[in-house]
Amino acid sequence: MQTTAESAVEATAAVVPLITSVQGVLAVLVGVAAFWFFVEKITGWKLFQFMPPLIFIYLTPVVLSNTGVLTGESPVYGVLRHIGLPAFIVLLLLGIDVGAAVRVMGKGVLVMLLGTAGVVLGAPVAYLVVKGMLAPEAWIGFGALAGSWIGGTGNMAATFAAIAPAQGEPGREMADAMFGLAVLADNAVYIVWLPLLLASKSFAERFNKWARVPADRLEKMEAAAAEMAASKVDRAPTMVDYLNLGVITAVVIAIGSWLAPLIPPITLGGEAVVTASTYNILIVTTLGIALSFTPARRIPGSHEIAMAIVYVFVARMGAVASLAGLAQAPAFILGAFLWIFIHGLFVLGGAWLFRVDVHSAAIASAANIGGAASAPVVASAHRESLVPVSILMALIGYAVGNYAAFLAATLCRLV
């Protein structure tokens, strides 16, 4: 007859993960990210237009780690948190060209920033409505979702890293669960919001009349977009480019990790609300933006490398995620839909206030809510010539995303 202790030992042994080595974990994370983009490419399924590879890249490691295939604890996760995260922030921000975006879109940039304000102010309003049905840590999930809706996936991951408890601290497991709900809500809203932005082209004439759009606005945009396209010089990255990007990234990471612990934390009610982790993210973000005004912006390849790291990092988030908060998904998603409605009102208000056309308004919203992956899709549906500038708009979202999302998260925390 087995003792209780013997049964416990057998139970523990039974759940030892199959993949635990550093090499194996890294191979799974990179492999999962590559696999779903491969499937998207070879199948051409329309499913991926409404459920991007992101959600599958996140959910696959969730399944693997919760079924005993992949370990939930590995040095790889720490390396991605402390090096991969700041690296992709720097690389994403290097390509910002605010001047070019303003020259083409004009006041459309202001509409985008008003849409950002709608995300920031809509967060506490939506959270107030549904917080009674959610765990106390749900504000962390709202903060992460604000990062995605202001900038993109990179901002989502960065904001979560800045506001969530450290690994092993109280509340971390539920915070991970809230991140999972943020990913689900992000995609649930995307499935509805993207078709609305695409369909808005059909109302262009009536919308532009309502918004009192100047008759020559579209012609000026087309001319500025053509001028930008003619002046742009594209070239393939070289080995020296990769080395230069590596040096810049490593120096910024080192500065952030050195400065952040030197700044005193900010407390609220005896609890630290701005910690060294938060400072590190904000310092790296600020330095990345500053570098975008230097010749470093012209080094090719930074965006592609950054996005590759982002998706591997999202896989890492899935690998350490908990399913504890899954029952709260309906309430969280309800809050997200209320929240996106508020964002939409701000975009419409901005379009009327600044007399901006429906094409620019749709791109502005897509640059916020969908980031660099969705803005070009909406731009190509509205006006093909605006595809390049739509990416620049999304990069502006990356620039303000970490600051604004932290503000949104703090407002939810106060609520």
C-alpha cells in the first residue's frame, strides 16, 4: 500500500515536462513563431486576416506548457525578458519618421493621437464597468491591452513587463492569466473592428461631407505620398548594418539596466507603482525615440529583426501563462468592446474637429488598434498610395505606446 508521500512523489514525477533544456525551449519558441507564419503563407487562409498568427503563436505554448510538453521555467524566459524585450523596443523605434508622416497625413496624425487619448481614457471607464466580475489583477491585463491598442504587440509585451509583479511574486500567476485574456480580447475586437475600418471606404463621400473635409486634401495627400515614395532609397541590410544595430541595441540595454535601479521607486498607498522594471522600459523607449532622429534611423533591417523577436517573446509569454483566469474571459471581452467604442468616438470627433477624410481616420485607428500589421491592410483598401505612410503612423504608435499604456494602466489601477 502506497503512502501519501509516495503518491505525491509519483504525481510530481508524472508531470515532469518533456522539453526542459535551454536548447529545446528556445527551439520550440522560435519554431512555433515560424510555423504559424509558414502556415499563413502556404495556405493563404482568410482566417488569418481576422485571427492573425499572433493568437496562435501565443496559444500554442500555452497548450504545450499546460499539458506537460514544455517547461514553464527556463533560463531562456529570463534572457528574453531582460535582453530580448529591450532589444525589440529599441529596434522598433529606430525607424520612426514623424516628419514624413506629418507631411503626408497632415492633421491625420492628430486624429491618431486623439484615438490614442480615447484608448487611455476609455480604459478606466470600461474597467470600472466590468471590474466587479474580474480578478483584482485585471488592471494589468487592461494595461497590456492598452499597449497593443496604442502601439502594437511589442508595446503590449513591454507594458506588461513594466507593470506586472516579478516572476515568483504574489499575484504573478493571475497577472499572467490576465495577459492571456488581453490577447484573447485583442483578437476578439480585431475580428469586428478591422472589417468596420475596411468597410468605411463605402461611406467616404458622406463622411467627408459630414467632416467638412477640404476639397483639395486628398490631392495634397497623394502628391506628398508620391514625393515620399520617390525620395525613399531601399537597400538590403549588410553584415555591417547588423553589427551596427547590435552595438546600438546593446549600448541602450546597458544604459537602461544601469540607470533604472538608481531611480527611487514611486509608491502609492505604501505599494510601489513605478519600479525599476518600469523605469527600464521607459528609459529604453526614450533612448530609442532619440536615436530615431539620428542617422541610425536609416540603417535597414531593424524593423524586421524587432518583429521576429517580438513574436518569439509572445511565444515565451504563452509558455509561462496560467489558465486560472479563463472563466473571466466574457467579462474582460465585454469591457474591451465598450473600450473600443470609446476609442471610435474619439477618432470620429478628431476627424470632425480637424476636417480629416475617412481614409485618414480609418488608417489612424488601424495604426492604433492593429499596429504595423493592420495599418497597411486598411490603407491598401482605402488608398494604395498611403500604405508606406500607414506604417510610419503605426511606428508613431510604437513611440507613444509605452508611455500612454502605462498611464492607462495606472488609471485602471486607481479605479
